[in-house]
Amino acid sequence: MALTLLTQKLKSCFSFLLLMASLSLSVQTAPEVSQLYQFTYPVAVENLFSLPNGCLLLSTSANADLYYIDPEALFPAAQNVITLSGSIKLTGITALGDNFYAVTGAGPNTGSYMQIYVIKFETEGLVSVTVDHMVKVPETGNISGMAALPSNPRTILSADAVGGRILRVNTTDNTVSVAFEHTALKSNEQINATAKGIKGLKIRGNHLYFTNSAQKFFGRFPINADGANTGDVEILARLDETFGNDASYDDFSFDSEGNAFVAVHPSSIHKIAPGGTQLVFAGGVDSMMLEPTSTLISNTGKAICVSTAGKDTGYPISGGQVLRVQVGT
């Protein structure tokens, strides 16, 4: 009897130690989140893009200003490198090769057209940014994500967030065509005709990955070298009621293992494994993240940079942020 009781006590103690160890491990592995920079006035940081030198480009909602920031500086500060005239805000950014980049801008007449600026960005010596030319995209309400075709980086796929289309834009001859359209790219909101569906857009392998903020899912299409879909949509993950009624996906990035790190409103980053398993990776209730808009894996792979829209209603009003989530040493 005494031996049995001792054995039961040992089992209980062992189980308790395992529980404490698992709790301790989860605390130790929780990623550290720090703020690199925050605007002092209401401006949303829409997107981030990493340059070869490790610095970041920031597209914003403030007067179509494009900013540059060194995340490794002792005191990182956003430098306005160019204002792209003719637009009221900037959204997507992608690389075209040879120091050329495409940046999407929204025209002053909302819903009538968008435009894609092809800029040249020099980082050797003093930072220099010039506009090479502009491609107008007519009858487009909102272009959100962009991705260059691997087989032809001067041609990009753009997400028409209102029309539910993937547009093909050739920045060499300035032609615009529809790669494909699908109900999975639309908002499916019958009442609000300007509601946004597709948001983030990335090409990985032979698939085009995307988020749909209105329909609350993360999915992909198989595509060919020209960006046309070769099969139906595959939904990989959804935002159900367990994540809250206000949760919605925004832009995302992939690590080297194919995990997607997705900005999720109002205050978190989700990690979605290649098989679709989803978890809250960083942030959450009472997080310092104020409406995350995009994520970016650092060039070293040891950190994730996050842009936010900030808070422009209520009190206090807070500007958009650039945050760093440490994932390695």
C-alpha cells in the first residue's frame, strides 16, 4: 500500500514538473516585440519592402510619401525620400530588378483608376530615388498586393481588391490585362459595392498565395509562367469566431520553410504552416500592435518587421508603426 501511494505521488510530481516545464518553455519561446519607429501624426504604413542593404521602404497613406528606414540604426528614423505626385496614398511595393521598383498609388478620384510608378532606387552613397515612368491602370478601385512574375520580373501581378481580379501589368510596354478573376478574390458583400476582398499577394513556387479580408481566408491558386490560374482555389486557413469577430487578414510574407506570417487586424501576427495549421504567433489582446498591415522577413531571417496603420479614431490618436518581432539570435 505504501509503495503504491509513493508511486502515485511520484507520478503526480512528475506530471506537475512536465506541466511547469511546458509553461516555462512557452514563455521562453514567446517572440520579443519592439518598436523601431512610430509616426507622430495619423498616417498608416501600408506596406514594407526590404532593400538589398537591409533597409526598408515604407508606403504610406500620407500624401503618397515613400519613406526609407534603417532598422539597424541606433535610433531608427523614417526619411521621406520621394512624394509620388498624382496620388493620394501608396499601397503595394515590389522589385523589378536592376534597382527598379514598382509602387502602387491611388488617384484622387477614388475608384476611378490606380497607377503604378516605376522608380529607380540607389542606395550607394546618398540615397537617390527617381521616377522612371508611370503606368495607369484604368477602371480599378483599389490595387492592394503586388508580385513580380519570376520568369519576367518586369511584369507584375496586381490585386484588384474591389473587382476581384488579378491584373497583369507589363511595366516595359505599359500594357494592362486581366490574368484571371474569381469569386474567391471578391468581397462577396452585396450591400457595399466598394468593399475590399483580396489584400496580400505573393508568388511561391507555382502558386499565387493571397488573403481575402472580407471572406476571412488565406488561400492559393496554381498559376503558369504568365500568371494565369491553371486550377481552382485552395483555401488553406480561415479566421473563425475563435479569433474574434473583428479579426481580418491583411498582407503577409513567407520564411524559408514556407510558413506564412500574416498581419491580422486588430493586433496580431498569425503563423500559417504549409499544411494550413494556424496559430497566433505574436501580439493579441493588449498588444502594442495597432492594426497590423503587413509583415516582412528580414534578410537574415532572424526577425519579422511589421507595419501598422496606427489608430486615427478615439483617444489617443496614434501614428503608424514599424515593429520588429525577434524570431532568432
